Amino acid sequence: MANSLVALLGGTGHPFRHNEPARIAAHLANGEGFSSPYAGSPIAPTAQQPPLYPFLEAVAFKIFGVYSLAALRAIVWMNVLAGAVITLLIYLAGRRYASTVVGLMAGWTWALLPAIAATDVYISNYALTTLVVLIWLLVIPRMPASSKAWILLGLGLGVAVLLNSALLILFPASYGWLVKKRRHALMALVTTVAVMTPWLIRNYLALGHFYPMLRDNVGLELYIGNHAAMQENGVACAWNLCAGTYDYANAYQGVAEMGEVPFIQKRTRESVAYIRAEPGRFLQRSAKRLAGFWLLPYPWFYLVITVLAWIGAVQIAGPLGTFLVVMFGLYPVVFYATQIAWATSYRHPIEPLMLLSAGVVLTRACDQLIFPDKKIVSHLITKLT
């Protein structure tokens, strides 16, 4: 079991060797601060990603040993348990917003898909991020008119944003619910920003720059997907959706010598210059990344799920429909422009929403095709009783 786990998460050598949060966590556990996510770089402060997940890994390293198999088990079990709870929450969300059948269909699909299971055991924040999305979806429509409750909500989301800054999208996505509770929503938003602020200040003091999304590596991710030396056929995947869309070769060369901030600034300038010089190639790559985000790793299966999910998002009325459209429409945009090396992980936070929305459309279609007289029968039963 241990060997299989190591092989799945890293192959030969320690499975943390290519994992940037784990490198930061190791430095934290060794008393070297939140620093140096890149191999070979000297000990220096970093803003490569939000702080919470590396801190969670650092706790495991501190208890079980840095890069130890016991620490690996603890981290993987944390993600696996999150994935299991997600299954239950998908069922509860389906039952609340649609029907028990929708909840069961979406929950079992989540539980049985191999790509989802693999993402849940991978060393990343995406299982926990997905858990936050579903908790928010279940909680936000039923928030009481209590200032304390909304402050606690903002506090919780602020902590979650320290896990993954993309979770800020939950506020605009929930407009349909929040518009009727503006004062309380503002209280929650202010609390969320207050929780984020100490880390924003830390990044500014440590690195000399203000990073509103709590991380500084967006320019590097843009470079990985868009630069002059792209290897067009370097990566293979289903329907050839990966080839020419990202390239890690030499992407990190120079970070140790230059330091993180000037290195990422240089990579940002290089990628922007390339995009300006080759806008057509950038759009072609972005189109492939868009398709890859929604369709990998099982294109025919996910083509059906994606089409049904978008139909459901457009057809579902009220705040839930708005939530789905915003999440589907805005959350993936950064990946279209940068890279999708781990499409299943990047899609993970919205995948339960896709399964639920698709389930609604599928069950409605079945009702109309198999039970077209359902309303008539219900009307007759009402009359007879």
C-alpha cells in the first residue's frame, strides 16, 4: 500500500519533490519561514501561493517528520476524508435544490469516477477548496438575519481564501441571495477582507509588492502556457488537447540566481510580449485549454456532462441559476489564459456543481420522455382525494 501511494504521488524518490506547497511546508517545519517553493532556490520569503495549505502540511511534517511516509499518509487522508464528505454534501445539495434522485446520481458519479478519486488523493488544496464551495452553497441561502452569523460567515470565507484565493468568486456568484441582504453581506465581505489583510501586509513587507490575490506566480503560470520556445508536441492527452498548451521546459531556470520577485516579473514580461507578438497562437492555445478544462480526461463523457451542466445553469431559475452561471463562466477563465497541466484538479471545485446541474437536466428529460402524463396523473389524484 505504501509503495503504491508513493508511486501514485511521486514515483521514485520522495513524492513531495515536485510539490511546491510541500517545499514551503518543509521550510516552515524546519523553522525557516514561509519560503522557497522552487527547487534549488535559496531560503527567501515567498508569495507563491496562499498560506493555509502549506501550513496544514507543515503541521503533518512537524508531527510525523519532514517528507516522511507517515506525513504523506496524514496529508492524503485529510484530502480523502474531504472527498468523502463532499460526496455526502453533493447528495444533500441535490436533495435540497432538486430531488433525492439528482443528489444520488451526482453523489455516486463523484464517488466512482477514477479521475476525481485521483485528484482527492493528490497533494493539493483542491479537495478542501471543493468542500468549501459545497458548504457555502448549502449555507448561504439560509443565513439568518443575525449580524453575528454573517460575521462568522465572513470569517470562515476569509480563512478559506487563505486556502485558495479563487474562492473570492463565491461572493459575486451568490448575488441572487445576497442582494436581499445587502447590509449583512457587506459585513461578511468586510470581515473576509479583514482576515486576508494580515497576509497581504506580510507579502508587501517581505517581498515589496502588493498581491491582491495573495500569490505572485500568475505571471509564471502565464509563461508556462505562452512563450516563444513552446514545445508544440511535447505533451500528449485525449483528443490532443494538451499538445502545445503548456511547457515546463526551462520555465524555472534562473529563479535561484535572480530571486523570486524579479524572476517572475521577467517571466511575466516575456509571456506578455509573446502574446502581443503572436495573438493568433495565443487564442488557439486558449481555445484548446478551454476544451481541455471541460473535457479532460474522458472527452466523450465530459462533453455530455458539460453540455447538460450548462443547459441546467441557463434553465435553472433564481439565485441558484445565477450561482451556476457565474461559477461556470468566471472560475475557469484564468486557466484558459495560462495552462491546464492538471485539468482535473483545476476543475475540481466546480465539478460537483456540474454533476448536480447535469443531473437536474437529465431527470427532467427522463420525466418528460418516460412520464409525459405525470402532471395529469397528479391532478387526477388530487381531485380524487
